[in-house]
Amino acid sequence: MNLPWETTKRSVILVKKVAVVMAAGKGTRMKSELPKVLCEVCGRPMIEYVLDTLENAGIDRILVVIGYRGELVREMLAHRPKLEYCEQREQKGTGHAVMMARPALANYDGPLLVLAGDCPMIQRESIEAMFAEYDREPAACVMGTAYKDDPAGLGRIIRDADGQFQKIVEEKDATDAERQITEVNMSYYLFRTPDLLGVLDLLKTDNAQGEYYITDAPAVLLSQGKKVVALPVLKPIEGLGINHAEELAAVDQAMKQMQSAVTS
């Protein structure tokens, strides 16, 4: 008997929206022995906010890529029995994390949302807007971007004279003019699954960390003549990073303010 997302040669795929949540990393810079996604924001593991938003946005199937202390992540999320897990035994980058989900995606050809489990400020409206753009004009990749008054440290979105996406330039590689660009990559990606799976093996490790980066996938798709859309629908708050304890405290405060605004 096939599960809802499984297919035979003649069957119809029932699942319409799938997400891969990357949750394999250790909270080293958080000064915690916990997996990073289990560090708490307002008393809850930060990944819980991500999963809540995905469910509220109508994601049918959620794959969680686990690695460091993966059994603890499973245990903490045991109240969500519909989650599926893929194991990343070695943490070789975000692109490698998605590679670990490849077997589970083999028979799926719809839109695939790829994002990190450490982005608790994610907003349902932003995810819905990305899917709406994909439905309006299907592309190999729809990237969620944002405009930030202070884009320091983030990859800039480079567009051509017609306003079409050209590439992402990391700040360390940007020219002075490119550093003035305020549209930034927020690492929210919506791929057409077969297109993404087709370029995973083309990702390279010629970077300082020697890792495979999902950030490189849009440029590879574009080089193949496929459509890539940079969609500036994300709110700046969704890009609040959590890489160390100070940033965790800042996000905790921002979450409290958001929750207060909703209840007031």
C-alpha cells in the first residue's frame, strides 16, 4: 500500500506542498550542548515556531534533517507524529543537508520549500506569498528576499537592467557598489523539486568552509537557462539571525514584543 506521497508509474501525487527543514547543527556558538534548533525562544525550542508556521501555511509534508544529537530532536518533537526525519551524519553544509532528503523526494515533482530550523521569526504570510508566486508563474526557484536598512553580513541580490535575478554576492566578495544594495538573501527557497534534485550533484565545495551550500543552487539553475525569481516579500524581522547567545536574547525579546502585539 502506497503512502499519500508515494507513487507508482500510473498513480497521481497527492501531496501539493512539501518542506525540508534543516536542523542538524550543534549550538556551538550558543555555548550549549543542545542541537541549535532546540535552544529556546520564549520558553520553546526555536524550531517549534518554524513548524507551527509551516503547518499554518498549509504545508502537507515536513521533512526534518537531523544530525547532532538527532535522537533528542526526535524526542522533543515526538508530539508531532507526522514529521519525517532524514539523517545528516556529517554536517557538510546546507546543500549536503538537502542531499540527505533526496531519497524521500524521489517521487515528488511539486514545489519544495527549503529553510532552516533556526528562523523562529518566520511569518506565514511570507511563505504563502512565495507559493502564490510559484503558482502564478512556475519557476525552478523562487527565493524569498527582503530589504534591510542594515544589510551588513548578508548576501546581496544582484539584478540585471530589467530587474531580473542574476546572482547572490556574499558581502566579503561584493564590490563597494554591491555593498550599497539593500535587498538581501534570507535563505528561504521554494524549488521545483526535480530541478533542485537535478543540480544537487553540481554544487561545489570550493569555499572557505569546504561545504556544499544550497545558496549556490539558484545560480546553477540560472546557468542552465531555468527561471529563478527573487521575491522581496519577507519582513526584515524574519532575517534575525541566531548564531550566538546575544542574538538569541535579541530574538527572544522580539518574539515577546510580537506576541504582546498579537494579544493586545
